[in-house]
Amino acid sequence: MFKRLLISAGVCCLLNLLFAFKPVYAVFYKLSAKQVQEAIEYGQKNKTIDMATFSKQWTVSLGKGKDSAAIFTPYHNVAYKAKKSAVERKEFTNKEVAEALEIGDALTFSVTVYGEEYDFAMYYSAKIYQKDAIIQPSFEFVPEIADASEFWPNSPANTARLVFKFPIKDIDLNAPVTLVIVPPGTDEIPFDFDLGKIK
């Protein structure tokens, strides 16, 4: 009990320091000490569930065996890192909490896509539509070789995890955005996120 109080007190101090020096952008960036503790407890309590279920509230999915996209907010990061520490039976330290809260100057999305060829995802790209703006990523990771999917050798046989980061300075973090994945030679795949309503 005493250890838990110390951790909570440490988290409060860390939050105060973080928000004294970092700009506040949107609702999901302003985590209170209570919200941080809630995220930690969510991660620890759900340490045994699969990542798709764990991240459901931050994910837009087009259905089983179809593409999905997840957004990484400070709350999501804290919950995920707390889950990871719980699985590894390690203490989730105040330093790790602070690192999870700091997502820098980018909005990050992890996208899971499915296809038939081993290199199908190599030329995928992404962009964000918000109001009249089209925002290009500041960073992208697209693997050259996909992994076998859970359906292999049946269709869709392969899956790939892509990561795209977008500059926060170009995005209204209190408004909806549409993340669009662009496969070469086919239609765009949209994922709608209402940033003002996401933890």
C-alpha cells in the first residue's frame, strides 16, 4: 500500500513537471495524475489479453482479416507500457511513466494491412485529411517483406505492420481526422478518428 502511494505521489510530481515545460495540445494530452493511474491499472489488469482487444478503444478496424489502424496517445502508451512491465513481472517506474507520456511533436499511427504477395506493402503510403488540409507524414516505416498472416496459406496470406508519424503542428488535436492509407494502384483506405474524444 505504501509503495503504491509513493508511486502515485511520484506520478503527480512528474506530471506537474512535464506540463510546466511542455505545451498542452489537446484533451488526450492533458492527463491528470488520476488518468495516469487509470491507464497504469488498465494495462496491469489486462496484461493477459491480446493486443487487438487491449487496443480496441484506440483502433479503427475494417473487420477480421481486413486492415486496421491504431493511434498512440500518451494514455495508450502508458497503458501499453504498464501491460508490458506486468507481463515481464517488472516494476513500472516513474521514469518509464514519464517516457510513455512524452510522445514528442508527432501523432503516431500503427496500421495493420493484409495482402497476398510477400512484398505487397512495400509501396504503401499515408496521409491525413482534416478539414481542407492534406497532411503528409514526417516519418514512415513500411516493411519490404510482410509476415505470414493468421490465415496463411489461405487468403489473405500476408500481413504487415506500418507506422506513420504526422507533425502535430499541422493538426487540430481537438477535431476529427481521417487517416488514409494509399496502396499503389488502388483506392485509398480511410480510417476516421475523432481526436477530441480519444483518451
